[in-house]
Amino acid sequence: MTASNPIAEAVLRRDRMVVSLGLAAIILVAAYFTVDMARDHNSFATAVLDHHHGMQMAVETDGFWHLFFMWTVMQIAMMSPTAVPMVLMHTKVQRTRTAVSAPFLHTTIFFLGYLIVWTAFSAAIAGVQVYLQSTSLLSPQMAFASPWLAGAILIAAGAFQFSKLKEVCLNGCRAPVQYFMTEWREGYGGSLMMGLKHGIHCVGCCWVLMALLFVAGVMNLLWMAFITVFVLLEKIPANGKTFGRVGGVAMIVWGVVLMVL
């Protein structure tokens, strides 16, 4: 099947609309639960800080499974929008290359592979947060209590923007057509493997940015939105590299300011 005739083009447009609506539904549901969790947590943190006129009282830290769920939902809300171009391209290639009657199951499996990798990352960073909480390194807002630690993470994140690993992983996310030309695999297993590999590329270029949530507060909605937009802009083939490096310089400067002041 090719897109050289009106019928084929109409089918591809329909595929794009169906997949787009499905992704939008997933993103909206994840965003709803993320906002709900943030509202509940921020209300609790405010109550803690207001206790005895600003003196923090002892509170029970969140357990691993609670944090794992929280991070997983957050990652779906934040990173799914950045995967939309790749998911749509997978649908198109699946339709035109293999001539399947309905490429949606293949695309669902591809997206599931992507989410599996981010779920594994969520488990890892939830474990890190449990440790940070147990050592009292986090405030009730789930942010670093020490400006030195926050500054160090910002500087490290800024430096990572210039690393070879960042460039290699980001290149795997910027060009959907090139990715599928070199990585295409047939069948459901192939779709899963392609999704897993794309997820690995995405985590590889964004994991340090996720660690920055500990700077402004893990449940800071504005900071989540900023990171999502930053990742989207980084993936633009034309000026994404320049934007990412400008952002890297800004992170380093911010980190130095925090440590000095």
C-alpha cells in the first residue's frame, strides 16, 4: 500500500487521527491524576510548613510503591507528548510497509515498549527518592533541602547537555524516518523491541532533566510543564541542538548562583 492515491492518503489521515486521539486520551488522563496528586501533596506540604508558625513537624515519608506510582503517572504525562511524532510515524510505516489492515495494535505495542522503559526509570528514581527522604535531604515539597546539592545537580545537568551520550541518544529521538529506516523490525515482537529501544534513547537523553524535579519540587506542576516543553524543543531537528546547549549554559549559571548565594 502506498500514499500515491487519494484512497491511500485518506487511510493514512484516518490512522493519524485515531492514534492522535488515543495518545491525547492517555496524556489527559495521566495529566489529570498528576495534577490531582500535586494538589494533594502541596496542600499537605503547606500544612506541615505552617505548623507552629513555620516550624516543620516530623512527618512520615512516602513509601516506595506510592512514589513509584506517582513517578510512573508523571512520566506518562510528561514524556508521552514528546513521543507523539515517533508513534505517528510508526503507524504510517506499519501501514505502508507491511500493508496490514489495522496497524493500531502494532503501534500500541510500540508505545507500550516506550512506556515500559520509562516505568523502569520511575522505579529507579522512586528508589532514589526513598533514600533521599530517609536521609532528610528533601523538604516537604520534595525538593533538595540544601542549595549546594540543588546547585550541583543543576551544574551536572547543564554539563550533560554537552556530552556525547546526550547527543547520541537525542539523535535517536529527533528523526523518526531515519530511526525506522535503520531500526525497523517486523511483527509484534519487532514493534515491542523498537519501542523499547526508542524508550532507552529517550531516557538516555532526559534522565538528568528528570532529576531536576528535585530542585524546584517533584510535584511542581510549572516545573513539570517547563521540562516537557524543553524536551519537545530539544527534539526539533533544525534548532534543537542549539536550544539544548543554551539551556545547558542556563542550568550551569543557575547552579553556580544557588551555590554562591
